[in-house]
Amino acid sequence: MLLVLWNGGKLQPLQPSLGLRQGDLLSLYLFVLCMERLALRIQELNREGSWKAIQISQGGPPLSHFLFAYDIFLFCHAME
């Protein structure tokens, strides 16, 4: 089951119906490949100005995303 937070509120849970079985040897590699591509795309969007990362402290690095084993945190400024 997938849980999504959108603008501080929970969306209805999603139940994936197709894909690899949990524990399949390919699932780890597929996850790593997808997360690497996602990270590259977020960096591209930052350079284009379509995604504005947050700045936690003056002079600190901008934060756009964190990728962990089972979690993805995306940070950006709201445009509207």
C-alpha cells in the first residue's frame, strides 16, 4: 500500500496491482535505477528554474530531495 501526502493532507491509499514481487532480486536494482533517474530529473528542473529547492540557512546548500531506503522526501517552494 502506498500513502501520499499532498499539501499537508493524506490522499487515499494506493494499492499497486502489477510489478515485481517483494524480495525479488530485481526489485532492488529497479528501485536504485528509478531513484537515480528521479534525482537527475530533479537536478535538471532545479537548473531550469522549474523546481525551486528550499534554503534552510543562509549560505547553506539548497535542499530539493532526500532519498532513503523506503522513503522519498521532496522539498520545494510553492508557486501559488
